[in-house]
Amino acid sequence: MVKARHSRLDCTPGCAVEAAVSLIDGKWKAVILYHLLDGPIRFNALRRMVGGITQRMLTNQLRELEADGLIHREVFAQVPPRVDYSLSDRGLSLSPIIMALKDWGEANMDLFGRRLAA
């Protein structure tokens, strides 16, 4: 089930930030978007790339990303069925943000070590 999204942007100045973050919230969406930056990927290949995600969780996250217009799902009529996922134009517009998160994470890996050790 796709969760409700932030529908009002006429409140506080931070609402636009809240709305944007709500589209990529959670543990997996930014990681999925990062892997889709390289081009279309099939479901099982994406699952292997993400690692640690269940099939159900990946399915739910992909459905939410598709409902939000960030990814495109293309079904090919063949046996066995083939489904490719790719970034939509709106999803591609997030690439600088996703890459900035990646760069920040690489530059601050020491924080993650401390967090894991605690």
C-alpha cells in the first residue's frame, strides 16, 4: 500500500524541504535511486545491488517511487516476464542530491564507524 504524501506546501518555509525529503525517506529509497542512476535495471539485479533488502520491501519501495513519479516501470511481454526500472525525468533531477549524499557519506565514514561501535 502506498502511503499518503505531503499534500500542502502553503504552510511553513520548511514545508518544501519536508515534502522533498518525504519522497526519499526511509532506509532504501535513496539507495535504489542511486543504483538506477546507471540506467535501467531488472528487479532481481536491483535486489542484488541493494543487498539486505527483502523482496517485499523492494517491491513496496519501488511502488512508492513509481507512484511519486520518480521511477518508470516497463513491463516486457515475454516469457518469463521481464520488468525494467529506470529513473523518470523527475527522478533524474534528484541525481545531484543523491550524488551529494554519496559524497558526504564517503567524506564522513568515521561517523558511521563510531555509530556502529557504540
